[in-house]
Amino acid sequence: MRCRDVDAMWDEVRGDGTATLHEAVHIHVDACPTCNESYRQYEVLAHKLESLPNPEPTCDLARKVVEHIALLQRRERLDPIHLVLVDSPIGRLYIGHRESRIAYVGIDLGEPYEDVAARVERRLRRPVDRAELPPSLRAIIATFFTTWQVDASSVDISDLTPFEQATLRATVEIPPGEVRSYGWLAKQIGRPSAARAVGRVMARNPIPILVPCHRVVDATGALHHYGYGVELKARLLAMEGYHPVH
């Protein structure tokens, strides 16, 4: 499959294309950095357009699209992600929050704060500033490392695509000390042939640990990949009480 073939198939892939077509396109996108970036941008635009209200018969649709995008841009300028470092049982964590909810979690790897902030801005498409972590959110982090559970209402995934949101909401429902496969998650969200796409959502999860992508494994039960290394994935599962069957 060539790049220009993929270009012509975005709408089919988002719609009712066959499982074979989905698979072929995603294999190409995974291997082609240019198409991968185009796919990301296409999904962002599609998400913005899908959030538009149904147009009235006489409305100027182009004007409404421009006004809606301008509104999103103003909201981004006025509503930044507040990024702060906190201590945890697994080391220091970057916590990004807004409107009393957690929108980003990242493990401190010793990078400059500016580099982490730039990565958060790219992922969530919002400005980032420094701010203290409110006591209520600090308590959520502390409670998680005791109960290994988080209330879904305390995390903010509203900046993500509908597919990403559905996948991460299903991920939160995986009980601590247990694992589920990518295929299981795909079935849970009504997209049984989208296991590979689910894997990509796990890889780009902006709230790891709290939204427990470490509880997602491959079809054989192998831990597979993890953004912070399979060793940490195994450590988190062990802390939760997971005992793999050999």
C-alpha cells in the first residue's frame, strides 16, 4: 500500500470499511512517520468537526466551522494545563491538572521541565504553566497508591478523540490486580477489529498509572510494551497484587 492510497482511504477507515482494509491501512501508518503524523492531524480535525452542532438548513457552515475553531483556540489560551512535580511510591511524577481534574501524568526521568511542558502542550494542544497541586488532587494521587483505583470523574480526557476517550474509559474499569488484552478492550468499546488501534491509544495515554494502561497485555498474556519500560509495568502489577500464570 502506498501513501497516496492511504490518503484516499481516511474516510473509509473511519467509517464502515472492512477489517482487512483497516488492518492494511494501520500497518502502513505504523511503519510510515509521514502518514502517522497525517493520521494524527486528521483525527484531531475530525474530532473538532464532529463536536459541531447539527447545522440549521440556512446556516453558513463555513462561518460556523471557523467560529467554532476560534472558540476552541480561545479556550486553550484561557484554560492552561497546570504542571507540577509530586512525590509518589514509584518516584517523582509530573501531574498536569485543570478545572480540578487530572489531565496528565508522567514519570520524572530527569528531563528539563521545559521539555516535559512542551510534550504536554503537543499532546493536549493546550498551553502549560506552573502551579501548585490542589490538596484534593494530591489526595487522589495518594489514595490511588493505596487502593489502586481512581474515580473516572477525577481525570480529564476531554481533549482526546472520541475513540481515545472510549478506550481510556474502558481501561479505567479494569480491576486492580487483573489484566485484560487489547482485543478485550476493543470489544468493550464496540470495535472488535480495532485491537491495534487500541494499542496505539495505550501507547499515547496521557494519564498512565491512573488510567491503568499497565493492566493491558497482548493476546498471550505477555506484558508487551510500556512507555516507561516493561520492568515498571511488571512492578506496578506486582504492587497491585497481580500474579501472572506461567
